[in-house]
Amino acid sequence: MLKLLELFWLIARRKLGPEDIPISTMLLQITVVIYAVLQVPLLWRQGGISAATGLSIVADAAIISAFVWVLLRITGNLSRYLQTLTAFFGTGSIVTLVALPITYFYVSVPEGSELLILPFMALIAILIWSVIVNAHIFSRAISRSLAEGVAIALLYFFINFELLEAIPK
């Protein structure tokens, strides 16, 4: 398990790519479950547990799965689907682990407090890091430049954001 954590950490740091992940349906399933479980406390702290929380988690997983499939299909790289999707859920879990304590700190600071700027800036940095990690994975999955990966990652970010915002809370 530590080897997998290290693998995803190295991908999140752009030292390795999705091509370094073993092709395994079981590994993908494990990373999806870990990703989903980590989303629960993140969403719970932001508004409580409800049917919308579960729907948001399922929708998020479906959106990234569909987006990756379409992108790889269009670019002729569908054979990289399992590895790419596993990379997204694995690195997404790493980013969530980093974001969780900062999110908890952010929502515990009283509104209007000058301390809000610290966790707010940290969360912005994590968001930027997440986009860069996604850009890295996209660029390696389709054998394109990081700049093209950034454009795709930003497109994905906005599509994902808009679709998840449409879910009734």
C-alpha cells in the first residue's frame, strides 16, 4: 500500500506519469473507493451529509471517467484509459488528504477573522496544484505538451465545477 501511495505522490509531483501505473481494474476500483471515502469528510465539513453528498461524489467520479474516456478516444489513446483514470483517482486522493486539514481549519475560523486569509490562500494553492497535477496526467496520457495539458485541465475543471454546482444541495 505504501508503494502505491508513493507512486501517486510521485505523479502528483510530476516525477512519474500515468504510464507508470500498472494496468489493473482492481487497482482502479481501489483508488475510486479511497477517493470517494476521502470526499465524504471534505463534503461533510462544507455542508453536512445528505443524499446530495453521495450524488456529488458519484457525479464527480462519473464526470472524470467520461471526460477521460472522451479525451482518450478522440486522441486515439483509449488503451491508456485504466492507467489514466487510476492516476486521477490516486492523485485526487493525495490532494484531498492535503486539503482536508486546511479545509477543516478554514471552516472553523470565525467569519470576518483576519486568520481566514491563511487557509484561504492555502486552499487556492492546493487548487492550482490540483490543476497542474491534472494537466500533467492529461499531457502524459495523450503525449502532448504540458501547456496543452493545462488547457485540457482547465476545461475539465470548469465543466466539472458547473455540473457539480447544478446538483441540488
